[in-house]
Amino acid sequence: MKITCITVFHQDLPLEHPYWLSGGRLKFEVLDATFVRIDTDEGLIGWGEGTPWGHTYVPAHGPGIRAGIETIAPFVLGLDPRRILDVERAMDLALPGHLYAKSPIDMACWDIAGQAAGLPIAELMGAGSRTPRPIASSVGAKTVDETRDVIERYRARGYVAHSVKIGGDVERDIARIRDMESLRLPGEIVLYDVNRGWSRQQALRVMRATQDLNVMFEQPCESLDDIAAISAKHAAPVSVDESLVTLQDATRIARDGLAEVFGIKLNRVGGLTKAARMRDVALAHGIDMFVMATGGSVLADTEALHLAATIPDANCRAVWACQDMLTTDVANGRGPRNIDGHLHLPKTPGLGVHPDEAKLGAPTATYTLP
């Protein structure tokens, strides 16, 4: 089997509500999505998606995905998509770094490999838990009242896990955390995500002021060095996501005890192939996981769900799904959808969901095997 054609589509995905990170430091209203279709000489077709969370959040740029694929495509055409490690090596040689640009190709290859084997991706990877995974909301609010409103909106949709965005103002963050904890329902999973929005002293002030609540913080500071510098000075459990980009990051976090939870964002780390290695590092060191797309449609959510299904139930905290935050649906209701705040793994071979190509419009680029 050979890859004969790579077709690239660009689509803007508007958010239902304006979204803030780090207490209003960053605002987002639309996501720049790239969809990739891979055709083979045996008629199998795979789909991938790469949707960074805007252009200003982390080093992942929507147009950069499409530029990266232009560079990568000549090195991937002609390869067997089922030999995913060969494709991975070809991409890494063609374009060092730029993991987010490689993720949609990796995803499409896994889709084809699953179809060829007659198995969902999670089962092809050697697992496939059928335990529904709780969906983590993403509460991009700035005040106590706004946080309450957004949480109630998600609770009405059945959500039992919430990622509450904080950062930028110590007193306001303490107030929001204490208010949220006073309203937390039994069994709810709440993660306070700072998105690198605190300096070291700000992080320590908030973490010490709320230590009686035993809450978890995600990415409290800018870098792993910052997180390491304060780790012995507080007792709060920490999750790391923005600083978890490479396997080397994962091994350092595990070795030095910098976090109790990995937040694995598939587009950021380069796709399922590289994310699976991080999963194994986490499991070997007793580190639990949240699994997330960086953003995007039901395709990206489904990819995250496949990885989550390869994690033992006890070690998978939740998956984050973006589809409920969007005003457009490229798959016309197909694929895993919110059922009582959970996503259910597809039984269809491969990814388990493909977009409606007519909704994607004309391709922005097509690369074919000579």
C-alpha cells in the first residue's frame, strides 16, 4: 500500500462564546483548522486534523501546519501509511521540530492502518477500554459570576469534569477557586488551569492560600524550570501540559517528580505515535493523565478518545473535547458525541469518523505521487 495523494483543507471554526485564558490575557473567538485527506493506491482513505488553539497561545500556528505539510509531503508520498514509524521518521527528517504540523498526517495514517486491520485505532494500539471517558469542560472566564455561569452551562449538558482557567491576578484567583470549591458537586473533577499565567511568587501565594482545599493546578508557571523551582515549597498536585511537548520533557517531568498528572495534547506533541510514548512514561512512573486535542472538531476529539482508551481506567482522569464549543460541525453529527458528559469509543475501524468533504470547501493544496 502506498500514499498516492495528500489533500489539504482550511476551515475556520467559530467558537460559540468568546474565550479567555489566564484571566483575560488572551482572547479567542475562532480556531484555524487544517484537515488532511490521505489517499492510497488500494482505495483506503484516512483523515487527520490539526487545530491549534489560536496563533498566540503556544508555538503552534494554523497557517504553519499547512506550510509544514508542503515541506513534508514529498517525503511521505509513496510510503506505506500502515508503517507509521517509517512515516514518523520521514517527517522528522524532512522537518525537524514543528510537531503540530506532523500531527494530522500521523492521525490520517492511523486511520488508514485501523481500516486496513479492521480495528478501531485504540484496539490497533493494543487496548480499547469501553469505559466512557468523562469530558472536561473548558471554562474560559474571568470573574466568579462568569465562572458560575459557564459551569452551570456545562453541567446542564451533563459534564462532570471541568478545567477552570485562572491566572493573572492572585486575589481574584483565590476567590474564584474558593467559590468554585464551595459549589463543587460530589464526584466532579475540577482542574485549575493557569496556562502559564503566574510568576513563581504568584503561584506560591495562590497554592499556599488554597492548600486546605487540596485542589490540582495545571501548568502554574511558564516553564519546567519554574515549576521545579517551586515544587518543594507547596503541597498541591500539579498537572503539566504546555511544557509537555517532547518525550524528553516527559522523562524529565517523571524523573524529577515535577508533576503528578500529564496533560497530553495530541496536536502539540505530534500525534498519537509520539503521545503513546508519553503515556507509557506516565504509567511507568505512576502519573495519571488527561488527554486532549489542542482544539478542533469531532475528528480531533475522537483521536484523543482513542488514546484515552489505551490508558487504564484508573489512570485516565478525563478527555477534553472542543466540539461543544463550536458553532459549526464538519461531520454532521457523526462520531463520538456528548452523552451525559461522556464520550464513547467508536466500534468502526480506523478513526471512526470522517468529515463531510462538501463542508470543507475547495482544497488549499493537493500533493500527488509523481
